[in-house]
Amino acid sequence: MDEYHKKEFAIMDYLHIVSLELRKQLGQYATPIEIVRYIVKSVEYIPSKSILQKRLIDPACGSGAFLGEACRVYLNALKKAAIPISEWYPMIISAICGIDIDPKACFFARLNLAMLLAPPILEFISKNTIAKLKPLPIHCADTLHLLASRRKSIPLFYDRISIPLEDQFDFVVGNPPYYKIKNLEQNIKNTFTESIYGHPNAYALFIHAGIEMLRTHGRLGFIVPRSMLSGLYFKNLREFIEKKTAIKEIVNISDRKNIFDGVLHGTMILSLKRGKQNDEKINISLVKTLEDIRDQHRAVIVDRNEVVQQLNGTTVWFVADSLDVYNILSKIIKGSPLLSGNQINYRAKTGQIVWNRVKPLLSTQKEPDTLPLVWATDVGKFSFSFNRMGIARPCFLKSNSKTKQLIVKGLCILVQRVTADEQPSRIIACIPEELCKKEHDGYFVENHLNIIQPTNESNTIDLYFILGILNSDVVDFFFRTMNGNTQVSATELNLLPIPTGKSDDKIAEIAKEIQVVEEAKRKKLFTELNVLVAKAYGLNMNELRFIKNHLNERKYDNSGD
Ligand SMILES: C[S@@+](CC[C@H](N)C(=O)[O-])C[C@H]1O[C@@H](n2cnc3c(N)ncnc32)[C@H](O)[C@@H]1O
């Protein structure tokens, strides 16, 4: 009996022993107990009388990590309410339920809960002469199909147990699977159409499904990738969440290496409440490690409008842990037009050469029918070195009928597409001027780079001005709060505010100089550039100092540009 009141109940986990293939296919990663406990608490599932008549579900329950914690809390609530043990079992099985697509995971979840609940089960049996004990409510099914088919009343062959899902739960908790869904079936598409944009990720559909499962004022708590904060493919999901729920809490977890076994994932805890609220406030915090999650950490309470920002008809969620950051972000956003807007008229797009699709056309030497191929490794912050990797990477590509339409012509800015939070800069950009000028027939750009060019030839805004803005500390600061993953997507670049009309010429001049001067002189010029850019955004020197300190606080590794 003492087991119930222990702070932690250690479950037997099955997810860490599954094959790598299944793991990837079904997104099977065990959730650390610190996160499980935090989420359960953050949706206010606490040992009080109020939860006794309420229902909780984990729609992707794995071995039952969340269900075990929820049971522990529920048992404590039963004990506090002085309900006789013989009555506990029927109450628990109508209050807590789980679904998983993997029968082995369901088996382990049942085993874990059966161990945790053994005393109330025995007590129940001894006091009630029943022929058959009702089973633990762990259902083996595809949650997304279950919801989709219930809506259309199509019976599922494996859905032997009836589990109505829509508007049925007060709490939805868990760690939904993360994987791209390649072939979307029509009934799933129809059910989740409101939140789908492009190729959906399973976790986005689980968030949608979770919201549908909630009763009004019900609470959802998931750990999900941070890519949903700004990614284009999640724009409809963000809108769906904004429309249907109040965002209660976001905990940004900066440790990407040690949360899930063997994968690098930028994650966050997202806590929602079904139904809209006036004067919505969001609790935001940034934590570095699992220990920080366990301990009490500092949170800031922010107006929803500061977090959810409208940029060019789409919303992006900005996550930062201080009101000073939000004040600066507001100034940057409100004062300047966007890169792709009709005042600036520039457009970022992704490099189109996916090297392994054109392998036979690659070459390490220039030949009459080849053009240079620029790789991400050639691009540094204000520096460009064609073929930096030498023969390790073929730097020419045949121009033929297949590749011709992928040629880039004229001057451009190249921006690295994959940079991590730990790196000194998230935006690493340069203008490969010599290459652009020498190669009249054009050049190819590999897929790990973005290309920025003016949308029309008569554009009078200097490319070097844009380069100076992009490589500045202010933009790096802005981008870090806007972007939650390791991608620097063309969409996000297109949404960057560009402060034109103040010191454009001077900024362009300095950016051009930084690209050519020797290393020793760069630092001074870079400082000058940062001051000019900050002023152009309407920021004062205290705010620039704040930005610098904020950037310096991040732990850099040496894998930067
Ligand atoms: C990230 S794991 C989380 C497991 C568990 N909640 C935990 O925290 O340890 C995701 C789980 O979702 C399950 N899953 C994947 N696709 C599913 C689907 N369509 N319907 C139901 N479960 C699914 C996987 O089998 C896996 O157990």
C-alpha cells in the first residue's frame, strides 16, 4: 500500500527495447519521469477531490508512463477523500484510460497499471462476488483512425471495445508520436483538414485530436517538438489551437540531446485549455535540463498577443523568458516591413539541388557542360569559400535538360539552412560576389542553403544592406525567439522585419567591407554594424546591450559557422 504514496512509481518500460525500425515508424520514445510529472501537474491533475469524477486519457500511452503517474495522483485523491479501498478499482477504470497502436506497448501498460493497482483490485474482488473483473481501459487502436471513423460512424474491425472520444475527457496528457505521415488516408484528411497544411506530422494530428477529445474547459498537456512555433507546415495547426483553446503554458526545453534516448529533438511542453478566454495570459519558461524541470523554475506571465504575432497573414509564436525580450520584439515587429512584403520586395527560397538525387551528374572537376555547385559548408558569416571541402564534395554539376531550370543567376545572399541554438549564430549569411559575377551562365545551390534575391530587377534596396541586417545581433536575437528548431526556413526568412530608410547605405557599406577585410578588423566593423542596425530598428544602446548579454548567456559549442 505504501507504493501509492511514493513520489514516483517506476514503470517497466518497453519502448526503449523496441527495434530502431519500429521506433522510427511509430515514434516510440519513452518520456522521462520529470516531464511526465510536470505535465500531469501543469494541467492541474492534482490529488484533490475535484479530479475524482473527472476523466483523463493518454491517446498514445506506450508503456503507461503518464497513466502510471495519473493513477498515483488519483489514488492519493481517493485516499484523501477517505473512500474505502474496495470502491477504488471501478472508480479508477472509469477515470483513466489509454490508447496505443502497438499491442506490446498496451500489454506493458496493462502490466504496469495492474501492479500499481493490485491491492485495490484484490480488495474489490474480495468484497464483490463478481464473475469477471472489468479490464483495465487500455485500448489497442490507432487513435487517429478511431477519432476519424467515429465521426463518420464507420465501424473499425479492431475496435471491439467502444470508446467514444470526442468531448469526453477533462484531461488529455502524453507524448504523442513524432513522424511524417506520408500517405494520408481520406477519412483522416477530412477529419483533421482544419489543422493540416502540406505534409502533416503525427504529433500535429494528435494535438488536434486531443483538443477534440476535451470537454469545455478541459486541459491538454503534451511534450511536442518546438518546430510548431513557427514552421510553415504548422501554420493551420497554430490557428486551430488559437481558435479552439486558451494557451496556458509553454516550457521551452533547450537541451536537445538528453531528453529522448538517441535523438536530437528541440522540444517544449505545451499546456492548453479548451475554450476561449478573455484577457488570455500565458505562462512561459525556458529550462535547460531535466533537473531544471524537476526544480521550481522561473516563469514569466505574458499577454497572448505578445506571444502570438501576426506576420503577413500567418501567426508565429514567440517564446522568451522575460518581459524585456517581449518589449524589444514588439519594437522590431511593429516598426519594420517584412523581407518579402511589397516594400522590401525580396524573396528567400530553398536551394533546389538535392545531391543524392543527381549523383551521376556530380563531378569534382570543371567540365564544359558543368556549372559550380555551392554547398552549405562554403558559406560562413560574411565569408564565402567555394569548394571549402576540397575533393570530399563534388563541386560541379552537369547542366542538362533536368537540371537547367534549377540554375541560379545573378547576385544573391546565401543563408545556411540548418543551424542549432548552441551555435554562435543562427543566421549565417554571405554574398558569393566573385562566383556570381564570374559565372555568367549561373550556378547551382545545394538544398542545405537558402537563396535570397530581389523579386524584380528594378529593386533599389541594396543586397549588402539586407546582408548586414541578416547577420546582425538583433536579427540573430529575433530569430532565436521565433524559431524553435534547427531549420532556418525560407518561410521564416521571408517573415523577418527589415528596417529600411534609416542607415541603409552605411549598413550596406560596412557589410561589404566585413566580407573582404582581414579577420583582425572584422570585430570593430561588426560592432559598428550592430549599433547601426539596432538604431535602424528603433532600439537604444541599453536594449542592444541587453541583446548582447542575452545572446552571450547561451552556451556555445564549437560546431558553429
Ligand atoms: C513518444 S511515444 C510515448 C509513449 C508514452 N506516452 C511515454 O511517454 O512513454 C508515442 C507512442 O505513440 C504510439 N503511437 C504511434 N502512432 C500511434 C497511433 N496512430 N495511434 C495510437 N498510438 C500511436 C507509439 O506506439 C508509442 O507508444
